[in-house]
Amino acid sequence: MRMLNIMTAVSAAVLSVSLASTASASTVVTIDTFDVTSTAVDDGGGFLPNAVQVSGASILGGFRDTQAANNTGEFLGTVAKTNGSSSGFLNVSNGAGTSGSGTFTWDGDDSPTSVNTFGLGGVDLSLGVNDSFAFDVISIDAPFLFSLQLWDADSSSTALKTFQVSDAGTTQYILFSEFSGIDFTNVGAIQLILAGGNNSDIEINEFSATIVPPATVPLPASIPLLMVGLGALGLMRRKNS
């Protein structure tokens, strides 16, 4: 009976972890998968559009604004884009002679150079449990300043973070607690800015509101040995019966 109780406890623990993972997945609010292509270029001369708006079902609110700005007027100095044909990546790239930024705004259907602070109409990003924004850093070759600004019905707040080259290949989280006074059940607009120095590039993917996963706690070394022992004991009992 004691062995049965131990096996039941271990099974329950494994099941609870599995259920927790399923619950997490079901509350994700996708902001953008970046599979709708858009390109904005600050070419230093105004020959190419430096601000565009695109629409798509995979974009929160149905529309995304993209802007590029380079700080020296270098020809084709800064490009901000999303590439649906490249597995849905967002990319900001600065030329060798300029620093610059890419700005991406989710605020419904409006001018790509302005922010309708309640264009999303009050979307619920929390769903009662979500506590962070998440995205994957696919590649980065120089530090980038990350700025994420939110608006609700009557306030605005910004979270700042600097991403380093060592963040490539990681999932990054911006906690809801890093914002001040925002009602995450009633968000009106979201704006993401990525700013880098000369000759810098960053690529990210899968922008969403979600739950920070719990830290992985490895099983004590004795647990696998115990389970092997329990299996052997069960086999012996079947042979003796």
C-alpha cells in the first residue's frame, strides 16, 4: 500500500505539470505572428515610404503600422520590416553609417504615423491570468533598446529594456508589473520601438501576452531510481503470484 501511495503521488505531480502547461497555452493572446509582410525604409531622401500600414487576421486589431527612422540621413540607412515568407520575423536593420529605430504600432485602422490611443477598443490581454508579454529573439548582433508603450482608456505607461547579443535564441518576457497604472483588461493601443546603433540588426518572432512559465525544477536524483525500483518490485510480485 505504501508503494502504491508513492506511485500515485508521483503520477499526480506529473499530471499537474501537464495540466498547468495546457492551461498556459489556452490563455495566450497573440498580438502578432509577423506573417503579414510590411517594409518601411528611411532612405535619407524620401524616395521610399518610411511608414506603412498593413492588415491581416493574425494581427491584433487587424492592422499594424510600421515606421523606420535613421538618425543621420544615410541612404537606405534604416529598414524596419516584417517578412511573412521568412517564417514570420520582425526585423530592424541599421546601415554602417547610422543608428536608427523601427516602430511597430497596433492601434486599429488609422494613419501609420499617428497613434489612436484607443484604436483597439479595449482588448483584454490578461484573460484573468496572463502576467507578461513574450517574444522570441531570433538573432541580434549589437545591443538594442526595447521600448514597449501601452495605452488604456485614460492612461499610458512604458517599459524599457536593453537586449544584448547574448539574448539571441531566447524567449524574452516583459512583465505586466513593469507598467504603471495600466488596465490590462482594457488596452487601447500598443507600440513597440527597437532602437540600435550603427551597423546593427535584430530579428524577433511571435509577440504575445502570456504567462511566465514556472522555473523548471529537476527531480531529485533519488526519484528516477525509486521509480525503477518500484517497477522491478511490481515485476517480482507478478512473477510470484
